Amino acid sequence: MPSVARYGDYIGLGIQIAASMVLPLLGGIWLDGYLNTTPWFTLGGALLGILSVFVTIFKLAVTANKQSERDARKRNSKP
């Protein structure tokens, strides 16, 4: 059973992914309203948000892979 601290990691990850999608989008919406350039900055913000989510997930996958390799080495090195 996962510890309570692990749930905090998952909540933090969810917030990070949501923020990396929503913040650029909201920035694009605000810029479009301020500069009257609808929909260009909104589209740019959405694309930037999607890209940042992919980068976040890629970093998570790399970190999880490294941790898995460390765990496998620990299991294999036990007598």
C-alpha cells in the first residue's frame, strides 16, 4: 500500500500538469483581449501549454525509468 507521502507526489504532479496547460492558455486569452488579436495568442498559448505538458510527462518518464533501473540493480545485487 502506498504511503501518504506518495499521494502528495501524485497531487503535485496533477497540479503541475494542469498549471502547465492552463497558464499559457490564460496568458494567450489575456493578450488577445488586450491587443485585440483574437485568436492568435490564444492558439499560441494552447500550443505552448500542450508542448509544456509533453515536456513534463517526458521528464516524469525519464525519472521513473531511472528509478526503476536503480531498483532493479538493488534487487539484483542482494545475495
